[in-house]
Amino acid sequence: MPKDTIGNPFAELQHQYELLQMEYAFEKEFYQQQTERAGIWKKIQQGVCWHPVMQGKSYYNSLDQLVIEIERREHKETEHTFEHGRPVCFFTSDSSGKLTYLNFLATISYVEEDRMIVVLPSSGALFELQQAYNPGVQLYFDETSYKTMFQGLSQVMQAKNNRLAQLRDTLLGKAPAGFRNLYPVRFPWLNPSQEAAVNRVLAAKEAHVVHGPPRTSKTTTLVEAVYETLHRENQVMVCAQSNIAVDWIAEKLTDRGVPVLRIGNPTRVNDKMLSFTYERLFEAHPAYPELWGIWKAIRETQTSLRRKSREEKDTIRNRLSRLRFRATELEIQMDTDLFSEARVIACTLIGSANRVLMNRHFTTLFIDEAAQALDAACWVAITKADRVVLAGDHQQLPPTIKCLEATKGGLDHTLMQKIAGRKPEVVSLLTIQYRMHEDIMRFPSRYFYRNQLIAAPEVKNRGILKYDTPIIWLDTAGCHFEESRQTESMSRINKQEALLTVLQLQVYMEKIGKDRVLEERIDFGVISPYKAQVHYLRRLVRQEPFFKPYRKLIAIHTVDGFQGQERDVILISLVRANEAGQIGFLTDLRRMNVAMTRAKMKLIMIGDGETLTVHRFYKELYQYVTKYGRIIPVSPN
């Protein structure tokens, strides 16, 4: 980020706008290339396409939208990036593999592993899809989110002499952040750092940041802060970047008995959250049967209109006008009732621009997982609030940016990160972690959290085996393990290191004992920063009969796939091995922080020490493991 923009809110927001335009142009071009040039197999591997698909039932949902169920029939083990609210297009494929795209766009209403519900624009689109031979579905470029973010940034830049202008100048400028003098509230069920954080949230006039390192119970703290705020305010808004994160905190609030109105269909819908969505509450309203009858009458009347004479059409149009007026009247009444009964409005950051939230304003906005959200997305929600509380950990994964130039320009530097760096007086660090053995925790605490993390007594010395070493590094230097780059995906792979990783997983499981692993449900995670290595590791584990009884206890993902998760045992395959000491995006140390801090009781790293320790971080990590764990040189044979 240019230094001359720091402290100048207008210049900084303008810079963000330009970087977002770069990301927008890059992503649009990327999707166009996928649509026009990439083959089906490549799209499936990239997680943006399902083919072939099977069509299920079609019907009108509770909001009078025409929807259809879609299920993928093959490649079910491949991860995908379909999620609620994203636009999709459908295509047909002939025997030569040529794709023909259907002439409409649709929107995902709900998605789970291999099934989604899609909102169609018209009955004509349904007919076209039902006639399609060998159909498939792929993600389409989502312009709506970008338009919403551009509008949000423009609104913030144009704000004058109002609360939004004050927030802008406080969060990005030199205006000081204020605190009210409140008598501290005691929370005996929280630890001291959590209690202090909640009290500082309550006292903050403009903004506060709850910095929650791995497994410091950030969500518990945030839920308590929301609950206490509701003793002072009638209604608050709670947002996050993803639907999954919104659902998580919304569930915790409902567990506390807080009435939540969930805007936007959750990606991960379970029975509990489904009953709190706007759609279900709308459908359960006493006036809904009358409204549904009117909608049905409107559809039937419109259909009959085509077959009537001119005189009859005038009469029917008058009837349609009366029906639509009554429908609008009922919708307004029902909408008012739903919002008046809710204490928490929960939605994604982009979802805060939903039409049902138009002209609504909140005293306090809570943003969870703020360190994974683009600035622009945060500002969309902040435009609706008088003060903002951000929670997350800017030392873990940043937002995903596809354009390298936008990343270099600072688009991945989040609002939370900026506030934490420039206004440390508004930051509360949670210091007690409840996941890691102390020997696993100590290095990330030193490197990322100024040595302030403390292992809770119940996890401090917890282990699986007696006299075990919690952290080890299998050093493959001198083994001539060769990394290579995959031509198609440009991802890195190190097959010999993958074989060693899988062997080490088997050896450690045998040490624990088969019966004990199954009885105690001891779980294992295998992490690699590179997708190609992850796919190869999965194949090796699937092919090895030894692992068959343990399949449900073993997860193999990239670092991004493990964000927010934990396992009893973690193995990390670092892949890079070359004479030049090049380690690529392993230099993004936040990824390594995430990978290491997933482990509860055992952390095993596999990598070429000679290559990796060229970088200062890995050199210090190697020295740390030498002192507090074990370095195990791997024999070249």
C-alpha cells in the first residue's frame, strides 16, 4: 500500500477502489476463459463445474421463486466452490465434448456436498433446462458482489458530516477512538482476557477489535459481547464474510435464547438454523397462507390472460392490480413483524445490502472472522451502523485474492489488520488457548503473538503416548527428494515426500494401536500448502489397505481447507526441495501459522531443512524444534 495513503481516508479508500477494480477485471477474465476455453475435466478439477448432473423436482419456494434441485452424479470426491447466492449457468455437452450454454443465468439458493437448489429466472428457463441433453452446471462470474462493494466504498468516500464520516475518519484516519467510562461487569465463566475484551467492547464508542489467536474461544467472547450489548440496545447486526461463519455464531446466539433473524439462506442449513431463516419465519407467519393464495391466483390469472379478449383482459388486469396491492400490503406487514421480533439480524457482509435490510440501521455491528474479509465488504455493512466490533485473527489466513497485482498493492490487507496496527488501544488480545500442547504453542506464540499466549492447564502437557515428543521435524535434506510443478494446475508436488508422509502417518497410528485409535476416536490431519500434493496424498491413503478402518478419522486438505479446524495429530508436508532455496508461497507465514496451530497433541513436519531454512522463519522454527522437540534426519535410502 502506498505510504502516502496511510492516514488519509479518502486516498486509502480510492486506492482500495482501484485495487478492487483490478481484482474484478482479473476474475471476470478468468471466468470468461473458463467458459470459453477450458474443458469440462479441468473445470471439474477447479471446483467450478458439476458434470453430468441429474435434475430433481422443481417447485415454487416460500418466497414464490421457481427453483429446481440439481445433483452431481460423478466426481463426488472433488471439492467444489459452489455456495449460496452465487450465479450459475447451465450447458449441454455432445459426444465430441463441445459445450452449448443455455440462454439464462440462475442463482444458488442452497448447496451441500453433492446437491444444490437453484433459483430459475422463469418457467421458460425451466423448460429449456428440462429439454437439455447431458446437462452440466458451472459457476458464472458474480458481478453482484463487486457492484455492492463498489457502491459501499463510494458511499463511504462521499459521506460528510454524519456518523459514517466519523467512523471512516476514526478507522482509517487520525481521529481518536473514544471509550465510555463504564463500571466493569464481572463474567466468572470467562477467563480474564475474555472478560476484559467484553468490557472494552461495551465501552467502545466507535470501534473495537477482539483479536483471537487459534482456539482462544473468540466466538465465546463475541457471543458474550453481543448478549451484553443487547442489555443496552434493542437490536444489533452480526455479520461475517462467509455463510458458514454467520451460521456458526448465529447458532451460538440461539443457544443463549437470543431471537435471531438469519438473512440469506445458509450454506450449511441444519434444522436449528433453518427455522431462523427469513424464508422459514416468513412462511410460518399467520398471514402467509393468504399471501400464498394471492401469489397462486396471480400466476393463474396471468396464464389465463393470454387467451382472453381485449374487454376481458381489462377486467383481468384490474383484478391483477388489486391482487398485487394486497400482496404488497401483506409482505410489508409480515416483514415488519419478523424484524420487530428479532434481537439479532445475522447475514454475510455482502448480504447486509439485501433488499429486506434497505433503510435499516443498527447501533452496533459485530463482524466475525473480520481478518478474512475484504475492506470493501466490511464497509458495506459498516454503512448501516453507528459503531463496529471486529473479531478475528489477522495472523491467520487473509482474504483470497486472485490478482497478483492487487495482492501486491495491498488488497489482502484487511480493515481489521489496519486498525490493529494503527490503533492498538482499541485491540483486546485473547491470551489463553485451549487446543495445543505448550511445546506446539510456544513457537507461534513467540513469532506471531508477542509471546503472550498461555496454554490452559488442561491442554498444557496433554499427549497421546507416554514419553512422546509433541513436535518433530523429519528432515529430508540430502535425500534428493525432488519437487516438480504440474503443467496443468501449476501447483507443486513432491511424490517421495508424500510417500514418506503417508508412511509416517501409518507408523504413528501403529504406535498408538489400532484398537485405541478407533475406541478413543483419535483423529489425524494431513496438511500441505499445495493442492497437487494434497490430491496425491489422498490417492496414496485411498490405495493403502491399512487406512481403510480409519478413513473417517483422517482428513487431508490444503491449509485453507483446515482453517477453523483441529486434530489430535497433524502432519505437514512442506513439499519444497531445491538447491536455490526457493519456497514460493510458503513465504506467506500466516499459512504456516494456521497449519501448525491445528495440532492438539502431536505435530509432525516433513520437509527439506536445507531448502526451507534459507528463510528466517523456517530457520528459527528449525532451531526451536531442535531445542524443544526432535529433528529426525531421514536416511537417503
